[in-house]
Amino acid sequence: MTQYIIRRLLAAIPVVFGVLFVTFALARSIPGDPCTAYLGEKATEAICDQFFHDKGLDQPIAVQFGIYLRDILQGDLGESIRLKQPVTQILIQRLPVTVELGMTALFLALLLGIPLGIISAVRRNSPIDVATMVGANIGVSMPVFWLGLMLQYLFALRLKDTILSLEPTGRLSPGVRVTPFYQFYEMELAEAGLSRSLMEFLSNFYVFNSIITGQWEVLGNALAHLVLPAVALSTISMAVIARMTRSSMLEVLGLDYIRTARAKGLDRYTVVVKHAFRNALLPIVTLAGLQLGLVLSGAILTESVFGLSGAGRTLYEAITARDYPIIQGFVVVISVGYVFINLLIDLSYAYLDPRIRLN
């Protein structure tokens, strides 16, 4: 197993390098330039020449890429042209918003999509199967931004002042303040460094932070703001997972060992859950990993609709402003995270299927 993990990590190196190169090249192929986008009408030729010189953008592309790789290896993601902040600090502040939203959306998709897929497979061609598949087709076809607006209209406007009213925008209501857990427990941290950055990063997960510190008012408020964007973002993934679960379960339920289990008199729960579902898990787990990547990419629209300052919205604003350091830094971190998720999925195969473990 150790050799397998090492091989997978080594295979990920050229993938990450390829992502770095493609992102670096595509960012600079966007029409326009950061000087014009940042300064607007003040961007005269002389000012832009000085601007490019100060940012190192007047050097050959190969030299710029070499400097960028050197800085990445040193842990330096650069400084935002537009925000005048280190990209690492911006990531610490805004990436948790997207990860928290994406993980919640994926949890909802799995929580509802898998049971619906199992029920549809067990009761094939029944009214509940037809209704589930029709709903799944509608869910796949529904634009995230439109669904988000409809949810805001229904739960924040039409159902306002009722028990079903939910917050339409933002992460917390005005006046609600969250205390970072390292301040709550009076932990001593260095002025700067990896440990402080990690603590700040974790504290920006408001749900996690409020649970471990017992800030229940903050937890309730954060969840109330998280429900609508998570539901909007999870709809497509939920539909896809339900369809995949149904297809995988139907394939397994038609195999000989399932008929043998039924002939031996095993109850339906044992046959479906303990025998069929576990052997149908491999494609579902693979799809769940892919959906996490799609959920994170779909967060751009969701964050814009619900006014969340996460990585998706920040990345979109950086692209429009030609803010190369943010584009490159965010894509690097997301791609590394995606490679790590794929590694975890591959490792889960060995747990789910003993044949893979033996090989």
C-alpha cells in the first residue's frame, strides 16, 4: 500500500506542473492587461510601462514562468495586483467559504441522492422510480443561478416572517460576530508563520469554529445562511448521484449471487444493503469525488447569487481584473486539493473491494 501511495503521489507531480503551466499561459492569453483593468482611464503608455516593470510583467514569458515556479517552491504565491494583499492571506480568508459550501452541498447530494437511487432500483418501473428519475432529469437541467434566485424569492420573500424563512445572502447576519477558536481558548500564536496561517484558515470555517467553541448563536446563524446556497448547489450533483446509484444497483441486483442470497431466505435489507449496495459503491464513490470538483467549480455562480465572498467569486473577479497572482494561486491550491481527493478515492477502492487490495 505504501508503494502504491508513493506511485500515486509521484504521478501527481506532472499533473500539478501541467496545471501550473496551462494556468500561467491561459491567464496571459486573456484579452486586455492588468494595467488597463486596474487603472482604467489613467493607464497611459508610460504609466503602464512602469507598472509592467514593477510587477515583472515586461520580462519574457519563459523568465516569468521560471520566477513563478521558484516562488511556488518557496511557498510564495505572490501579491494581488488589485487587492494589494498576499495571495496566501486571501486564500486563508476566502477558500474556507467555498470548501464549507461545497462540502455541505455534496453532503446533501449524497444524503438524498443515494437513498433515492437505491429505492428506484429496488422498485424499478414503479411510480416512485418514475418520479425520482423525472426529478433527476429536471435537476440536471436546472441552472444553478436560476434555482438560487427562485429559492431566495420563495424562502426570503414569500415566506418572510414565517418559520420557514431563511437568509438570502451573506455568511452571517449584521451584528453577529464569530470569535476564532484560538482567541476563544487564548492560544498563543506566533506573529506569522505556518501554524498561525493554519489556525486562521481553520477558524474561517464558521460551522466548525462555532461547534468547537460552543458559539451556538453563531452556528445557527451560519447554518441559516448556508441552507439556500447549499441546496441550490447540490441539486445537479444530487440528480447525477441518484441516477448513477440506480444504474449501479440495477446491475448488481441482476447478478447470480444476489439471486442466491434471496433463494437462501435472507431478508430484503440484508440483500440490498449488505450485499448489493456495498458492491455497487465503487462507481458511486468515483462519481462523488468528481462531483466535489464540479461543486467547487459551480460555486462561482452560487457565490455570486448569494453574495458570498468565496474562492469562486474571488477567482471570477480576478479573471475580469486580469489579476494574474490570484488566478494562478487559487487554481494551484484547488488543483492540488483535487489531486489529493482523487488519491483518497483510489485508496478507498482497496477498502471497498478486497480484490484490489490483494492485487
